[in-house]
Amino acid sequence: MNTILITGGTGFIGSHTCVVLLNAGFNLIILDSFINSSEKVLDNICELANIKDINQTQRLIVYKGDFRNKKILNLIFSDAELKNNNISCVMHFAGLKAVGESNFKPLSYWDVNVSGTINILKVMEQYKCNNFVFSSSAAVYGGLNNNPNEDSIARPENPYGETKLTVEKILRNLYFSSPNKWRIVFLRYFNPIGAHESGLLGEDFNNDATNIFPDICKVALGKKKFLKVFGNDWPTPDGTGVRDYIHVMDLADGHFQAMQYLLRNKPQVVCLNLGTGVGTSVLELIRIFEESNSCKVPYLISHRRIGDVACLIADNKLAISKLNWFPKRDLKKMCQDSWNWNKKNPNGYE
Ligand code: WQD
């Protein structure tokens, strides 16, 4: 049976992916520091994967720790070896991901996102685990191209995007250092939103969340008076920023299919855009959210946010052609599932 190591498995995208993998029959090992997530997520993952008791199962084993700690990584791999459950692939979700914050804490972002990933790769090499799925980001593109494909110029405009692009370069160097050994895919996410339709998993509120969707939900819940719309003078149809919003479950399915692709094919390094190919402006998003959920989201037009780009929509043709994958859920479903999660969990997991 294939055992997969998931770093950051209780985070927003990691937790939804864990449910997909468990229900596909994989055994999982989660390594998470829980600095950015709640241990309550584990109970909900178990409920959605029909695991009765997390302490009695071999389907899901959890280690609490930081992936920069080589000791814990060695413990995880050696424990798996002792149980003859060798880790066949690592899915690396853990990392720092607040674009705005990265401008003020570059050293933390370079240490966690780059040095930490090098740490994992070194331990993987030691234990002859050479299959790696990496969470990259559309932030690597910057604002040069409204509709980038994987060969488009990548020119990040913030330290967060720089760290993601740097890891991608390291992964290419690693692959070409021994081309018949490594199977590596990096997935460039666009704008993940939504929640598991059960309402058991979703995007947790945290004070430094800068993404738009947690804020839209807070305003709709009455926890904030209004949403700030960062600029209505962009070169877009209604002047507000256009993004490619993708349902977190479509993203989770994309990770599963990308891993299946790796495990079934020859060693290679692959870069894939995971987006819907559909652009939605901020004002359109607000309108669709209000219509989908029969609620109001008051907003005020504010100045542009530093580091923002006007428009970023995925050219997702390569992912669709290579993987047995297609983003199935539309924006209405994203809004409804997110609202369902937020109504059931007005204070997130706590
Ligand atoms: C979306 C749009 C804002 C907040 C970043 C990363 C990306 C991914 C998602 C990790 C923009 C506007 C936002 C608000 C607003 N993260 N906005 N009011 O910046 O597109 O992407 O997060 O992988 O890699 O780059 O996401 O949700 O912050 O912004 O008007 O309060 O909403 O200007 O047009 P972004 P976002």
C-alpha cells in the first residue's frame, strides 16, 4: 500500500487533499507544526475518511513538528521503514504564504520556504524517496502576463513569489543532477477558495489573513462592517482586480491526479498551472457571493494594494491534457460551500 507524507496536512489545501487521498485508499503521514492550523482539523479529516479512532489506525499517522527539523524527518522516514511502510511520495504543502507579510519578513520566508524544502529533499534522498509534489503558486508570474502558461516568463513581485520560484529552480537542478531518479511536479495554484461541501473543512480565519475570501465571509457574517476593494482604476472591464478562483476541492483533486501521474510515469520534472481559466473581478465576485447566498456584502472602494496585479488568469491547458483532471466546480459552488463552512464555523476551527 502506498504511504504518502503530507507536510502541512492540516492547512487549508492540505486538509482537503488528505481527505481525497485517504478516500482513494492511500495511507497518510501528516507532519504539521500547527502554527497556522488547528488540531481540530484532524478530527474532521477522520470523520470524512471514516476513520473511527486516529489513535488506533495505521491509515493516518500524525507527527507534530517543523519540517526544518531534520531529526523529526529522519524519525518519520525510519519509523515508516521499520513498519515496512516506506514513504512512496512527499506532498509538500507546509510553508509561509501571506504575500503582503513576505515583504516585511523576507528572512522568515526564505528560511521556511526555501531552506526548509531543501531540508526535506535531503532526507528524501537519504531514504531513496524520489517522488515529490510541490505547492507552488501563480505568484511566480507577477504581472507581466494576464493569462500565463507554464512557459511564460516568471517575474515574481514579492518575496513570497520569489521563494516559490527559487524552489522550482532547485527542483529542476535536482532532477537534472540524476534524470533517471526523481519524479517531481510543481503545481502553480491560482486563487483557491471554497470549502468541503460537508462544512467540516474550510479556510480558517486568522488575523493576518489578507486574501479576499475570508474577508468577504467576515463581512457577510457581520464580523466586519465592509470589504475594502483595493482599487477600481485597474485596466479591467469594471476597474477592479481580476483573478482565477478555483474550488479547493478541484485543487485537491488536481494534487491527487498529479501524484498518480508521477507514480505511473517515468522520472521527470513537470510544472502545471492549476486554475479554471476563468477570470472574475472583485465586484463580480461580491455580486455572485451575494446572489448565491442571499446575503449582503457592503464594500468601499479603497486605494490599490502594493504588489497587486490587474489580472491573473491561468492557461490550464497543460494540466488538463496531462492529468485526468478538469476543474468541475463553478464560482456559485465555491461561494455556497464557503458560506456553508463559515455559517457552521463562524470562528473557524476554534
Ligand atoms: C484577490 C483580489 C485584490 C483583499 C495571493 C497569492 C496567491 C495565492 C492567493 C497562495 C485582488 C482583491 C483582496 C481585499 C480586495 N496564495 N482584494 N480586498 O493577491 O490574488 O493572490 O493569494 O498561494 O499565490 O499571490 O489574492 O485574495 O489577496 O486578492 O479588493 O480585502 O482581491 O486586490 O484583486 P491574490 P487575494
